[in-house]
Amino acid sequence: MWTDERVETLRKLWAEGLSASQIAAQLGGVSRNAVIGKVHRLKLSSRGRTTAAPTRQKKTVQAPVATVTKAAPRPVAAPTRTVTATVGATALQAQFEVEPVARQYLRPVENVVVPISRHLQLVDLTERTCKWPNGDPLTEEFHFCGNEAGETGPYCRYHSKIAFQPAAERRRLR
DNA sequence: CCCTGATTCGC
DNA sequence: GCGAATCAGG
């Protein structure tokens, strides 16, 4: 459901240049199509240069013909979840998104993973929150991304792309 | 294949 | 109004 807050977030992120899928990931509970549809309804389409290709018309809905045993219906978005990505965190997250695959080499961190003792905001994590760590685990500012992390992994779509980048590609970018 | 936004249209 | 399905393209 598009609450005033969600619409506001949508407007903001769209203005910042995030893609529809990224916005959908942050909002959680909606598909990128939903976001695009909403963007159109809000009449805030064009945004600098994109794939804005004018000429587009008709669709001529073709007949369904034989039913073909299509595959799974695809669940897509989760129920309500509402992702608590609000206030302070939002601003920070937005910044991360704005500068995509720029500096992505953070040390393996493997053993540095969240001190099992300290006051970790780890308690805020759920099965669907992105567990991508931000900041120095030894400082107060440390926190997790926390965005909607579907059922495809421990991270949100954005961080998954960074975390699971193929070795070959990483080498090329270096 | 990955992704992008754009459009249509049943609900 | 909503958003899945679809389309057109990078």
C-alpha cells in the first residue's frame, strides 16, 4: 500500500537517480513494476537521461492460445514487512546507493565479523534484512544495511551484486 | 543473461 | 489506483 511516507521515499529516491528495482528493494514489499507504475501515476517520469525512448504504442494483446504448462507463478515480493528503513538510516543508505560499484574492496572481514560481545545492532536483523555491514565494527557507528533482502540471499539486491561478484570480473575492474 | 524504463489493462 | 505481464532496449 502506498502510504504518504512511502510515496515520499519513492519521490526522493527516484529524484536521486536510483533505479526502479533499487527503490523497490528499499521500500520492500513491492516489485519494480509497482514502483514504475507508481512513478508514472505520480507523473514524475523523465529523470535526466535514461532509456527514454519515445515512440511506443499499441500492444495488441495476443490471444493466450494453448495454456502451456507455465512454470512457477513467481512470488516476487514478501507480504507486508514494511522495512524499518526510516529516518537516520535512510540518508546513509541513499548515499551508498548513489555511488554504486566504485570502491568495493573491503577486506575479507571474515574473522572480524561483528564482535560477538558488544552492543551489536545485530538484534535488528531478521531473515529478510540485508546483513551487509557498514562502518568499522569497533565503532559506535557500525550498522547493517538492513534493507529488504528477499529470499535470494543474506543481502539486498544491491549488496548481493557487490558481494557475489565473479572473480573474473573483479580482476577486470582492477 | 543481466538489467533498464514504458505501456497496457484486468482487477 | 494498483501492478503483473509484456514490450523495447542496453
